[in-house]
Amino acid sequence: MSDKLVSVCIPAYNNADYISETIDSILNQTYRNIELVIVDDNSKDNTLEVIKAYEAKDNRVKVYHNEKNLGMAGNWNHCLELCTGEFIKLMCADDLIVPECIEKEVAVFEKYPEVVLVSSNTKLVDLDGNNKGFYKRYPAKEPIDGKIVNKKGFFNKNYYGAPQANLFKRSILDEIGGIDPKITYIVDYDFWVRIANTGKVFSILEPLNLFRVRNDSNTGQVMGGDKEKTAQYVGEHKYVFEKNQKVLGLSDFQIKLCVLIRKFRCFAGSIYLKIFVR
């Protein structure tokens, strides 16, 4: 088994109700050589108190506190700056990973040095942990050019999913930089696309992570819960599509088609949340 350090980052804000379960899922990994970097973005609840308790009992946990709220993009970039591991996993403060997740993802990098990003399938759960379905990655059993995944994803879906589903090489940050501060809702999607454009990606086609689906989350609101946020969400996808238009060889018509597909997926997502999620 590899002994390379893996940095897991949690950019936290007002997550006291769920972050303990998230932290436990990280600290209980079969892969032990990890550092858990948690940056509290000046929360108004007792998130900082909860995470400091973990820091006191496990020296792998490193807690930081922003005196001024940096917002999502700013705090995520701050997390990345604090990482020292060879590989990095970003996680929202209410999502989970199964015990073998990091071990299996690192094994991919050991087997395929040309891979820059590893993704795994996601199990969707509600607040009580009940199964609400699955979100699957790009269906390939071997490393594949990330540009192929990006281009097909623009016409279909975000194959990378939520942050906890991915592990990437820290060295790639020197090439692509960090999170784009112009983006509010899909900071991670833009980030994965830029990483994937630099090399090959690999899909682990089994659910190694869990994503909580909630009507009151950012995802729930942009998927039809708030018309203004939905419009911004779709607009951000258009921005990402246009940023990558030349490198992926897309026409203006294809960009318009990609935007229409995202609008439809927002509508379908809103129906799913109304029917299946409280």
C-alpha cells in the first residue's frame, strides 16, 4: 500500500449539525496517512467548537478559522493553499466517504501514473441516510483522455459529481491554479474540467462516497427552488462552456445546445427533489 500523504479539505460554514459524521468518515479510512484540513469560514453556529474538539484528539486534524468570511471560492482556495499532501480531496461538510475510498483511489494513481483525476460513483442519501439513488461516473474501465470526458459531459451531465467523489494530484495546481472566484455555485465543476483537460481521468465504478440530497442546500435551490439562483447556475455553466470552447473544439451552436441541456437537467432535478427528497 502507498504511504503518500493525502490531504482531505473541508471548507466549512455553519455545518455544526452534520460535520461530525463527515469528519468521522474521513478519520476512519483504511488509508491512514492523511491530513484533514478544516477551514471554518467564520461560522455563526458552533462549527468551530465541534471541529476543534477533533483537533484536540487526533493530530491528523488541522483546524483554521477565517476572521472574515471569504465566501465559497475564497475559502476553498484557502483550503488548497494549506494542503501539504501529494493528493487532495475536497469535501463539503455534510457529505461522506466509505472506509475504503481513499485507499482505492490512491491505488489507481499508483497503477496509472498518467492519471490526474480519479472519480468514484456516488450514493445519494437523505438526511436520515436513506438511499435516494446513485450518481454514476463516466463509464470507462481504463484511463481516458479528460477532454473526451469533458466534451461528452457538456452534452450530458457533470461526470465528476460533488467534490467528495474526486481525488487529484496536488502538483496540478501549479499548472491550472485554484478555484475561479468568478463562480459561485459550480466552483468544483469548473475546477474538475480544468484538471481533466491536462491529462487522463479514471472512473471507479462503485459507490465510494455519499452525497446528501436536501431541498434547502445550494443544489436544491439552484435546481428550481429559486428562479434567480437557477438562472445564475445555468449562466455559470455557459461561462464554463465558453471558457473551454476552443480547447474542446466546440461551435457556437454546440455551446447553445449545452446550455439548453443544462436548463432541462435543472428542471428534471427540481422534479426529483420535490418527489423524493424532503
